[in-house]
Amino acid sequence: MSQPADAAHAVSEQSPRVGFVSLGCPKATVDSERILTQLRAEGYGISPSYDGAHLVVVNTCGFIDAAVDESLAAIGEALDQHGKVIVTGCLGARAELIQETHPRVLAVTGPHAYDEVMDAVHLHLPRPEPHPAAPFTSLLPETGIKLTPAHYAYVKISEGCNHRCSFCIIPSMRGDLVSRPVGQVLAEAARLVDGGVRELLIISQDTSAYGLDLKYRTDFWQGRPLRTDIESLARGLGELPAWVRLHYVYPYPHVDRLVPLMADGLILPYLDMPLQHASPAVLKAMRRPAAAEKVLERLADWRRICPELVMRSTFIVGFPGETEADFEALLAFLEAARLDRVGCFAYSPVTGAAANALPDPVPEPVKQERLARFMAAQAEISRAKLAARVGQRMTVLVDEVLEDQVIARSYADAPEIDGSVIIDGAWELMPGDFIEVDITASLEHDLIGEPVCD
């Protein structure tokens, strides 16, 4: 069961307590943090166990069928262990499925439905009355309740997506693109940094499209007019004393304007760009933009402008209609692109996705065989990329300090999905410290480093 990192801020033993289960992607994590912050602001306690809770909220995922199964299982466990359960999140968009499977749930709301979740909590667990001398807001840290470690945080800049990729049902769950005003995002980021956050992870469903729905209208931050677009946002974030890392950046033309900001050190030279495939036929079936040869040309330009650039991407193999020639084209792209970090998934049908109606499904054994070949090819590239780091001096951010080892990350590594820089020995460091290390060795996914001692 999830609990806030700042659990030391306690409410009275008599306060109503809510248990919280948070599933899914970082965007769902931000939703959970916002709900938990509101609960604490209203005086509710947060219980780390079913036994100590008066009510349980389950924030679900529904992106793929495996996530649906996990969410339904989590709801079932909460009902069995506790009995009073409110469900929210992406799977909440399919309320009928939840209620058919678990008719005992008290309420179901969709994703980012914060007010509806709080209304359901109020109905089934009335809020406590604040004491005039000790308002509940005094229980909250300036950053709000965070589920991440104190030194990094996810900042969600928009909801929803305007794309209609044939394998994806996110728009049906989270709706079309809705961007937050740039001043609001920068104010949140500044509060987080003031509260001790050292790395800002910028997330949305489509980060490159930020501001499109607002027609890039002007907003204000610290009295300055700013255009609501990803370049202006990146420039503003770059003024803060923290690492800024961009996730889910689609290869729109204006992404070219972000790379000089990376070369100038305003934001990390790291792009998380989900490309999904390289075969034109498969991309067309996926309803995805971008031709592989244009991506390669742009990647070469980006690396010329910013040689330190690290590229992460995700791909799908075994999509309906994918031929051996299509897959070979993907492998050829992989070899040419030399991406630093790559994730890959064998295609699986998602209930409600348009791709379910496509002809020529790929047999499951073929999917798994292609997945293995893909990952083997990328493993060689990743090993070579990491080996080239040996001998370099890098700034790293400390994530965890153990008795005889320190786990850190360089600019090339996002938390939870990429590798680490491992520092052997006992060192007087704290999570959130920046230190310089010399890279002495490389492993399959990680680097070994030694602190630079002046």
C-alpha cells in the first residue's frame, strides 16, 4: 500500500484515516500525490496498512490488459482485506467493468477526477473539524505529499492526448490534450525546488504538444510574459537550480529548438522519445507519424549540436501485420540510431483499441522470438555505450546511501527506468547530494564510479 514519503507529519489518533493504493505510470503517481495532499489538507490521516484505515482508495491503471488485471486484483484485495473501497484512475473510465467484477465498491471515478474522489470520501468518511489553533494545512510540507523520494519529483504539465494511435486507449480514458498554464507549472516547479527537490521529471502524455490546445497563449510568471509552449517552459525551468529531464517527447519539428537548450546546460541532454517502430507500413497501421530516415537525420543533427545527448525510446514488436521484413527494418534502424536506452514490448491487444480489428495478427511465439532478438541487438549497443563512459568524469545525483555502497544516477539515467552509477564503500553522503565521480567500469546496465577527492 502506498504512503507519502512525509509520513512523519501525523494527525491525531482520532482522525479518520485513509489507506491508499497507487498503481500505474508516473502520471498516475502525480494524481495520487494530489489526492493525498488534499486528504491531508482536510485533516485525514494516511494509513500504511489496511488494518489502520477507515477507508481505502485504489488509484488504478488500465492502459493494457495486464494492467487491468493487476488493478482488478488490487481492488479485490482491498475489498477482502478491508471492505470499504473507492476506485479512481484510468480503469475508472470503465466503471461498468469494475462494478460487474467488484459490486461492493463504494464509488468509481475516472482519472484525474480529484473533486469526485474527495466527494466520495466525504460521503463515506466525513472530514474532521479543524482546530482553530492548528489548521490542517500546517501538516503539509510546502511541496505537498510526494510518493517519490524527497530529492526528485514528477511535474505533470498536461492531461490527455490528441493522437489516436491504433494500439492506445489513453484518449478514451484521459480525454484530449489539456495543458496547464506555463506560469502555474513554473510556480509548482519553483516550490518543489525550494522544498529540496533536485531533479524535476517533466511528464505528460505528449510533452511536445504542450500548449497546443491553448493556442500557445501568453501567461505570466514572476511578472514576466511567457508563451505557453514547451520551449518557453524549458527555458523557465532551466533557471531553477535543479536537473530538468523531459519525458514522452514526440519528434515534432519544434523539438529541434530544445536541443540547443541542452547544449547550453539549461536542461539535461536527455530525450525520452517513444518511437514505437521504424517500418513505414507498421507506423501507418499504428497511426503514428515520423519516417525512420527523417528521425535518423534529425538525430544526427541533434548529436552534432549536443554531443552529450542521451536518447531513450520504446518500441513494439509483433504488431498486427508486422512482417519479417518490417522487423528487419526495425533492427536496421536500431543499429543506425545507436540509442542509449531502449524499452521494448511484444504487442498485446488492449480492450477498446482500434488495432484489435487489424488483420494478420502475429503468432505469440513469433512475437516473443522477435522481442528476444530485438533486446539482444540493443543489449550490444547499450553495453558499448556504457563501456565508452569508462574514464569519464561525471556529475551524479545520489539516490540511496547503503552501509557499504552508494547508488547514484548521472544525467543519462532517469529514475526507475534507466541504470545507476554504483559507488562502492562507505561515504558520508545523503540522497539528493550532487558529487563528481570518475567512471572506472561498466556493467550490463550500470556504471561503477569513484568519488573525486580534492
